[in-house]
Amino acid sequence: MDLAVFAGVVSTGLFAMSYLPMLVKAARTKDLSSYSLGNLAITNAGNLVHSVYVFALPFGPIWLLHGFYLVASALMLVWFLRYRAPSRAPSTTEVHVPAEPERVP
């Protein structure tokens, strides 16, 4: 194994390890409120386009790293859509009527 491939293997492991706490926390808490749909969608689109380049390269550590990014970003997008709080638009027919105060004799 030459130095470049060794560096690719080590960096792949380090990048994957840096993502794991985020994935574990998102899976455990189901709280993805700090993420935005736009960012997750762009990340997934970018990963799909980048796949054309990566998978044209000879098999190596970059395939594993990019495969990990594909799976991680797709999971985050799916979890975001699945676990987000349902948006509740206020109805125009709802009227808030405050309770009458108690009358003291």
C-alpha cells in the first residue's frame, strides 16, 4: 500500500468517525430541528452529482468515503422529513376567547 492510499484509508476513517456522533444523536433523539430542509436537500443533490465523478475513479478509499456520505446525508434527510414537527398553520376561523375573570362579591 503506497502512502497516498494509506492516507486515503486513514482520512476516510477519521471523516466517518466525525460524522457518527451526529448520526447517533439524530437517531436517538429524533431532534433534527437544528437542520434545514434546504441544506439537507442541497447536500443530497450535491452528493448525487459528485457520485458521477467519484464512481468514475478506480475503486479506492474515496469510494468508501463517498458511499458513507451518500448514506449519512440520505439518512439525515429521511429522518428530518419523518421526525419534524407537523406544521400547523393558524386557521382564520379560529378565534381565541379569553375566559371571563372570576367575580368577587
